Amino acid sequence: MDDNKTLIEVAYATPVRQLILECQVEAGTSARDAVATSGIRQHFPEIDPETCDLGVFGKVIPEDYELQDGDRIEIYRPLIADPKEIRRQRAAQGLKMKKGGGALNQD
């Protein structure tokens, strides 16, 4: 491989489909530029490389992150619901069940 090139992967997943594309980019290419030139939008046109959150191997990266050979850029979808709110709702539901919902009376 050319010393000025970096081999990376660009990954995106929906609940029903995932795709990982292997790409070669110039050394010093930003993660956003790598996503934009990877061709992933041909498969998922809803991706906006300018605004989507990006990470490498499960960790969100800053805008100035310098890609390393072998990195997998992950494109994160926006959250549909706040995870903290979902946990609160589940906890409240559990309390309702404990207070009289499911216990059998044993006399």
C-alpha cells in the first residue's frame, strides 16, 4: 500500500441492515471526508456526512480526529428516544406491578 494512503472501513447499520465498506483514503483525510467519499450514501441516502455523529470502534471522535490505518469509522443514527427517560418509564412500570399488580393473595 502507498505510504500516503490509509486503509479504513466505514460502517453503518439500521435495525434491519448493516454495511461495512473498506476504503483507501489519503493520509490526513478527516473522518467526515472519508464518509463522504466512501460511497456509503449510495446504500443509505439518509446519511448526512456533514451532521451525523461519528465514532471509531465504539467511541465518539472529535472533529479533528486523525484517521489511523485500520480504523473503522462508525456512523451513528440519531436516538429516537432518550435512554434515561425509557429507564424512568420502565422503573415506574415496575413499581406499579409491585404495589398490587401481580401478587397472589395467600391466606
